[in-house]
Amino acid sequence: MTITPEIVKKVARLSRLYLSEADVAHYTQELNGIMNWIEQLQEVNTDGVEPMAAVGNMTLRYRDDVVNDGNQQQAVLANAPSSDYGCFVVPKVLE
């Protein structure tokens, strides 16, 4: 696929970007280079290659999905300017 200056101008307009004619020429060349690189990648034979999420073979450590309070109430409230009954006390906002 070849990227034309018209395509670059259209994408810039849709993105609400102002591009000068020099910018249009520059980005046309850059995007065509990217598209050529993608075409080269599509020529690579990937038969028999499993899809992967990372290059390392990692297993995730799982923990039980248990709801708890985190046992951090006192540590959190230590940073509060004012607290009462285990809750933050804030100034009244509405009358």
C-alpha cells in the first residue's frame, strides 16, 4: 500500500493537526517507509510458530480472590488531618 500526500492530509485533518506542505512530504515519506517495513514482515514464514505474549516463558502466580479490608485502616487514617469512627472527617460541602 502506498501512502499519498492526500491520505496524510486527510489523516491530519481527522486528527485536527495542522501540517505544512513540508510536513506532509516528510510524513508521506516516513509512513511509506513504515508500510514497506510491514510488507517485509508479512513475507516472513511463521508456519509452526506459536503466538506468544512475551519472549520469556513465564507463569503467573495466582492468589485467592478474597475480599478484605487490607488491614490498613490505621496506616491510612494516620495521614488524615482528622478522623472519627475509623473514617475521614471532611468539611461540610453542602448546606
